[in-house]
Amino acid sequence: MSDRPLPLPDPETAFFWEATARRQLEILRCQTCKTWVHYPKPSCWNCSSGDLKPERVSGRGTVYSYTVTHQDVPGYTAPFAVVIVELEEQAGLRMVSNVVDVPPEDVRIGMPVEVTFQPVAEDVWLPLFKKR
Ligand SMILES: [Zn+2]
């Protein structure tokens, strides 16, 4: 457990946190054109369809970009890396997270990663990434 700020699910993001509580990563997918949509939105950016449903993704991806923070913030002890991970399901399908088990100075753009889940409260699990 940690003192990290907890996610505050709303109707658009509740599915995401319910999935991470099962240690699964789910992303909204347009049922009309099959485009993945993240962050969650009420309609597809590609075809404007409102028919979006959560589907499980592999959790595999690569580091698209990152920054190393050298100042403590609540729940995080500096230095730590904030990463943008591009998931393998779709070019441009990216999420912000942290890399664990890799020193911040060893994080690299293009590094292959996969999701791992860390509990921060009862039934609240954060999707983080580890090197693969
Ligand atoms: Zn669509």
C-alpha cells in the first residue's frame, strides 16, 4: 500500500478501474470501426460512433516518451520516471504511467514493457509497467 493519491472513477472511467482491480487492462474500443480510444471518451475520434465498449488489451507496449522527476510528490519518492507507453494494439494508443523495477536513469525510449498491477488501497490497483 502507499500514500499515492487514489483514482477517482467517474461513469466514463469506472470500467477501467474495475478491470485493474481484476488485474486486467481494458481500453474502450469502437465497435463500429474497431479503433481503440484512450483516454475514455463518449464517442470514437475516428468515426464518431458512440458504440464504444471496454475490451481487454495485452498490456504489452513500448516506452514512447518519459521524463524523470527529481522532486518528491505525494506517494512518490524522487527520482522516478513518468512514462508514456504506446500499447501494441494500435499506433498512437498511449497511456501515462510509471515504470517499476527499472532505475529511472535506465529507462529508454523504445524499451519494451508490459503491464503489472500494484495495490494502492483495498480493491484499487494501479496499472504500472515493467521491462519485458
Ligand atoms: Zn469508430
